[in-house]
Amino acid sequence: MESAAVGAFLKSVMGRLFLLLEKEYSKHRALAQEAASIQHDLRMIAAAMDDQLGALGRPERTAVARLYSAEILDLAHDIEDCVDRFTHRLRCKHRGGGGGAAAGTASSLVHRVARELKKVQSRSSYADEIHKLKRRLKEAHQRVIDSRSAYVGRPGGLLPSSVTLDASKPCRPVTRNPVGMEKPMEEMLSLLREVDGEPRQLRVISIVGLGGSGKTTLARAVYDSPHAKETFRCRAWVSAAGTSPEISQRIKAILHDILQQVLPKDSMDLDADTINLEVSLKEYLSDKRYLIVIDGVQMDEWRAVNSAFADSSTGSRIILTTTIQSVANVCSHGNGYVYQMDNLGEEDSKEVAFPGIRSPELEHGSAALLGKCDGLPLALVSVSDYLKSSVEPTGELCAKLCRDLGSHLKENHGHDSFSDLRKVLLDNYDSLAGYALSCFLYLGIFPRNRPLKRKVVTRRWLAEGYARSESLRDEQDIADENFNKLVDWNIIQPIDTRNNSQVKTCRTHGIMHEFVLHKSLSHRFIMTLSPDHPRAAAHPRAAANANNARHLSVQDGKLIECVASDEELSRVRSLTVFGDAGGAISFVLKCKLIRVLDLEECSDLKDHDLKHICKLWHLKYLSLGGTIHELPRCIDGLHCLETLDLRRTKIQSLPVEAIQLPHLTHLFGNKLMLDKDDLKNVNKMSKLEKFLSGKKSNLQTLAGFVADDSKGFICSKKEDSKGFLQLIMHMYKLRKLKIWCKRVANRDSYMSDLSKAIQKLTKVPIDRHNDCSLSLDFEETDKDFPSQLNLEPCSGGSKYDLRSLKLQGSSISSGKFGQFALPQTDCRPA
């Protein structure tokens, strides 16, 4: 829910703020008491906000409640910005000029005094900012108290906190002879039949899919089919949706409803309060062949009623519908079956949206609208109902509806044909809380139908701070959990899945994307400039929205038209560009607290633009595209950078300054090599080796490098010259290595270095698991190259271990890696 998201976000921000207060103010006794007072007041306000937001109810609440949530979210963002600015002032160690021994002791003392004075001024300024924010929080809190006392009890006033709105009742009567259900019906009916040679046993069939995908319609069509009526004399259809929030009451209602339908009418008088419904149902079904459908089941409901369904070897069937994949998997575990709902095809979509109507003008004008509906039956039925209100559907009317679709999904517009669809989408929205909801809204940044890589999305969430926790949990685990939740609830759809069932790429359903984008725009969470949403840029408040948005998404748009030249985009945390940036890069320096800059698909980015980008101290995620040929040495200005993605660039030579970024965790390239001039620079390479050997590097992923035999620097006369492969051995946190091997002149030395690098990455104590992955490409080597690797046998106390190994090239095998513990090996010939 909106309120839960605001509350969780504020708590997380408060946690960071308190941590800084404790660290910094504790150093100054005079400020200790003030720090304690600030912490106490903010904690009280955060707790009071939880109470007030909880009392305001769901998103259908009053305008006062919506304004309050928006105001508190703005305040939470301002607090977070305040923390980031303060962190920057305290921790930023700017590279000073000159100095050295020649600067003299007096000069050094002056600089130290100046730095201390700046720290004191910074803390004083920070305290002033906190006081102002605290005052704003108290004022906002008082306003909602005043408003609530004025509105409660009046018509249209705030809902009492005890009211629970039923969001699970069936939306509309189930359609008879539904379009596009022929093949699903055939498959489902085949699952009802017995299989020759297999025992007659109970089978649980789960139908799973996004809300509005036709699960109930399909289940009803199967239930009412002649085959089902003839085969199963004992049948029952129940809806798990109930008005009671108590699980015990819902379970009683489900069991009672089933018993009422399967028992003869004159057999007994059911009283849920006096009989054991579960025992009665189990006894009655013990020798029956039955078909029972439970529509909209949840995990706790299934676990409670599951034991009532005895497997009496009669070939009974249970059909369940759910929107949650994990529920379907658990319910149908064993000999069951999970049926995944699919979108309707183009022709079936037209038949549902425009029954019996065809014209070239309608076909042309409705293409974009059908694209947004994306084959979701409930969306298409809603469009059909809307068009029926006009004299005759036209392409122009469809184009207008397409432009306004997001608004219809948000609120009633007179003849409300979208109420059922809106309720389904809001159920998904309301079921998410905290950062899971922020991650959901974040998907609106990307264009519709754009395949999204799991790791790219989760790394961006981490950089944005959308995977924090008050506990000691790993942030990567939280990001993965939120991603898995969106997949599990069918909010995002898998495209490509790994061998371990982990989703590699996904997409947001068209109608869900439209809903998410409109929600994000209305909350000023995202500002998008794209041909699909021209009104966003043309809106009178476009400039204000761009300046207050947290995330800017430019899709062949013109940011320059929406932002005044003297405006600071201080709230912007990410800029993502698809196609022509339209002047967006010229505004990047105004985004002083920006964390994510995704220019991978930007078509007009130039090499000289990077000099400005390298001044963004807070930047944590940077991806560049095919118009970039060279990375500047001033990349060392990106102190906080965690992910640098150069896979789509034409960069071939990497300056060592990039490797020395203190927080860099993931570095991706496309056949990158260390700059050869840097390799020959003894001073630079000595500093790099010292940086790596001192365990200051945070590199965990190094992908897309060419491992050749280039060597340059010598630290001492006793040592051989060193190169890239020797440097790898000093990257102590490395967990993923992907390199291209080259045909070289000095093969013996090269194979020795490569073997040592692999051993360093993969050898672990015998009692430890190594969560590392290795990818080697031998395409540009001789055929016998892999066989020349010399991996030394492990001693008794160690082993070679990898999470995954990928080998690619001519005539390769995993033979040389036979001594590795390998859960996953992928050998691909060129």
C-alpha cells in the first residue's frame, strides 16, 4: 500500500540518519544531547505517521489522505537527500593539488585546520537542516490530525481503520464460450482424463496467471463442460474470496460451501460451529470420484483445507486458480500439474475488443491500444465495454482511449468500463509494501515490451537504495527477493530462464506497464519523455514534474523543453536514455545527487560528454553505449561508482584509474585490455598493485577482458615483468571472471600465468563452498590450447570449487577441469 511504502521508506531513511548522528555527533559532547533529542523526536514522528497512515485506509481514501502521503514521501526524500549531502561533505576526500614535501609543515597545518573548520561548519549546517525537516514533519503530522478530526463521521470522510474493503470478489459474470479458450480447454480436459497404465489417483491442477488473464473463465468452462458433468457426479465450485480477514473464518466458509454442494440436500443440517467440517468432508469424499474447484486460493487456505481431500484412488481432480506462482507450485506438487495462462493472440484480441466490427480505419487506429492491452482478456473486455458507449467505434476514438488509458486505470471517468480491471491492478499494487512497491513502480522507467535483464534491474535497485533493511540482511538478497516476488505474483513475466529456474530476463505485461507508469507519473516518482506519452512533456506542469521527479526516463524525448536552464534537478536520482537524448546530457550536472546514469541505448552521447559525467560524485551505476570510444582518466572522480558497464561501447583500452575506484564492484567490457601505456608506467602500475594487494579493491565481477601476454612493469629486479593475469591474483574479492584467451608467442609463460590466476580464483579450503564462476573463451587460440593448462593437484586441505564453469571455443571439453566440484558446466564449440 501507498502508506506502507512511505512508512517503510521513512524508517529506512531514519535508520541511515540515526547512524550518521551517532557516528558524527558523538565526537562532540556539546552536541550529544541535541543528537539524542533529534533522534527521539524523529522516532516519535515516524511511529505516529505509521498510526495515521494506517488509519487512512486504502488508495480509494480521501483527497486529504492522498495529499498527506505525497507530502510525507516528499519529506522522506528530502531527508534522504540531506543525509547524502552530509555524507558527501564528510567523506569526500578530494584530490588536493601540489603540496608534497615542498609544501612545508606550515602549509599542511593550514590545510588541516581549514578541513576541521569545514567539518564543524558542515555539522552545524546539517543540524540546521535536520531542525527544519523536523519542523516540517511535525507540521504535516498536525495537519493530518486536524483534517482527520474534521472529516471523520462526515459523508465522504475518512474510512474508519477497522473497515476492510473486499478486493477479492469476482469482478463480473464468467463469459460463456470465451474467445481463444479452445486449446486451453482441450489441454485442461485432457488432464481430467485417466492416463492408461497409471494408477487412479487424486490430481491437483493449478491454473496460474496475472489477474484478468481468464483463469476463472477457463476453470468455469472446464467445470461446466459435458465431460466434467458426466465423469464427476460429485462436484463443487467455491470461491476462496471472503469478507472476513480471519483465516479461520475463511477456512470454515470454504469447507462449509463444499459440503453444502456435495452432500444430498436432505442428508444433514450443516452448522459450522457445532461440527468438524474437515472430518465430515473427508469421510464423505473417501469413496467418491469428485471434481472440486477453489477459485482464488491462497497458500494458508490451501494448507488448511488440503487434508480434507482424501486420495481414495478414484481418479478425483481438484482445480485451483491463483495469481501466485509459488502457491500453484506447492498445491500441485507431486503428480499435479501447473497450467500457465497465456495472452490472447492478435486475432482473438480483436475479436474480444471489437466483436463483429472490422474496418481499415479501426485496424490502423487501434493497433497501439491493442498493444497496451497485450492480449489480457479483462483489458480487452473493458475496452469493448467502453467502445460500446459510443455510436460507432472508430480508429480516432481508439487512439484517444490509448492516450488516456492510464487515467482510466487510475480513476472513474463517468461510464466506468474499467472498474473491474482497475480493481485487479490495484490488488497487485496494494499487496506490495515498502521497497517492494518502489521496485514495482521503478519498472515504469523502461519502455513497454522491453526485455529486462534481472541482474541489471537488481543492480540498479541496489544503487538507488531500494534494497535496504533495518536488519543485518544482505542488500543483494533483498533485491533478489523483491524481484522474485514480482515474478512470483506474475506482475513481471519471464522470457529466459536459467537451468536452476532463476529468471534471467523478463518483461512487464503491457497493461500492467501502463498502470505502473501512470501511478509513477502521478506520484512524481518518474518523469518520462517519450512518443508514447507526448502529453507528459506538453503538460503545463512538466517542468515542475521533471524538477521534482526521482527518476527521468527519456525515450527519444526533449528534456531541454521541460527544464528551465537555471533549475537544479536536485531530486533526480536516475537518468535513463533510450535513443536520442534530446539535450538531456547537458543537464546531467544539475543532478547533483544522481546515482544511476543508464546511457547504454543513448544514440547521441559523445566522448567529450564523459568529462562532465565524471564529476558526479554520488554516481553508483554507469552504463555507456556504442557511441563511446574512449574512457577518460578523470573516471577516478566517480568515487562511489559500483557498476561500470562498457559492454556496448567501442572502448578497447581501459585506463588503470577505473580499476582503482574504491567502491567498484562490477566491471563489464567487450574485449577490454589495460592501457598499454599504463602497463609500461612503473609508477602507475606499482600504485595499482599496492591498491590491489592492500585489499582495497571491491571488485567482485570482472567480465569481458582479453587475457593476452602483454606485460610492462617490474617492481624489483628480482621479479618478472607483470601484466593483467598477475593483477587478477591480487583481486581478493573476485567472484566472477570472464576472459578471452589469445593466441600468443610466449605460450609457456602465458599458460603458467593463466593457470595460476584460475587456481587463485577457484582453490578453497576443503570445508568451504566457493561461490565463484569462471568463463573462458578459447575462440582465438589454437585447438590444443585448453589442454596446455597446468592446474596443480590440490593438497589434502583444499579443493578446486566453482559455482559454474563456461568454456567456449574450438574442440574444447571440461576434461582439464575434471578435478573441480562443478554443479554447472557449459561447454560450447565455436
